[in-house]
Amino acid sequence: MSAVDLRAAIRAKFEKELTGYEKLLAKADELFDRNQAKAFLDTTRPSTGAVLGLYTKARKGVAALHVLATSGYGEDAMIIARSLVNLCIDLGYICRTDSDDRARQWIARGRVSRREMAQAFGLTPPDEVTVDWGKVGERARAWKAVRIFDRAKDAGLENFYEIAYRHGCVYEHSDAWGALAYLDIVDDSIDMRSEPSPTRVDTALLAGAFAFGEIASISGKYWGFDIAQADREIFDLVMTAFRKSDASS
């Protein structure tokens, strides 16, 4: 099957899910555009940069997930979906309380990781002599000390961790379940399923939609967006798109 035919087949098979996913992105974009002036960046408040950066990354991520899913790379789209869930949890944790302090810890953790990578290659980070690495290291350790499950629990996102994040790890880490799913063994014949297919397309769309819907909601509340009915509309879009009509469907 050609790439064009496969995309058409995937569209036909998952029309409801894809339409709902696309409407979700459009609704989130509409909400952001209507309130864009409120999504400010204040250099004295680290949380503003953290939330703006995480939202922007998420918006590009859901677009990338759509490209992969509609092209028949559902398993790879699941990796992006899991990353979006991780992002959602970190965003929710930062926005929950003490946002600027938590953002400082999050930024410090990233800065330390970048420094360690540079040093591993014998390079000197550009901010090596301008940063108080003792203070940065302390903040980075504070972020690392809170496990992702605990961040999810603090943010009220335990279900995101337990379902999408833990389930998605089989695709990212290539464990036995994830890797062997690419093999179709019948009698003595082995079919190595490396070609694009509809497999996991709906699952990736589902995980990505729920994660991004929550990301849009958390970000909007942080910035004080005029959410009006958008929050409910986003939830309804996701539920309508991915609700099965009956147990056998």
C-alpha cells in the first residue's frame, strides 16, 4: 500500500478520533489567540517562562504526533504522547503552588544536565563563570528529589501517570512487550512488522489529546485566560472523539 493510500485508510478508520483531535487543537489555538496578551514573559518570575516554554513545546508536540499517527507510525506517536504526559505533569506541578520556586528548581535541573553533558564532551558551558553552581545545584537536587509520581500526585494528575505515562514506557524504552509487538509469529513464519500501519494510532491520539487538553487548561488558568466555556468544550471534544459506542467496537 502506498503512503497516500495508507493515510487515506487511516483517515477512514479513525475519522472520529482524528476529527476530534483536530478540533481540540483548533479550540486550544482559539483560546490562546483570544487571550494571547495575557501569556506574558516576566524575567523576574521564572514560572512565566516555564509555562510559556512548556506550552509552546506541547503545541508543537501534538502537531508532530498527528503527523506520525496519520502516516502510520502509531508506536512512535506513543513516544511523543508519553512525553506530553510527562510535560503535563511537570507543568501541573509547577503551577500548583510556589510556582516561581518550583520553576527555579526545574530550570536549575535543566541547566545542570546541560553542564554535565558539555563536560562529558570536554566543553565549557557558555554560562560557566556567570552562574552560582552551588545554588543552582541545590535547586536542581530539590527538583530531582521529587519523583514524577509525587509531582503527579501533588498536581492531581495521578491517572495521567498510572495510565498514559506508565503504559507509554513500553514504546519509549523498548521493553519485551513493546519490542515483541513488532513481530507477528504464525507457526514457523515470522512477519517483521516494520512498515507503517494503523497499529496504535487511536491509542496515541487518545493519550495525546487528553494530555494536551489538560495542558491547555492548566496553562490558561495560570495566565488567567478568559476560559469561559472552553475548558468544558475541550473536555467534551476529547470524550466525544474517543468514547466507544459499545463494548465491542
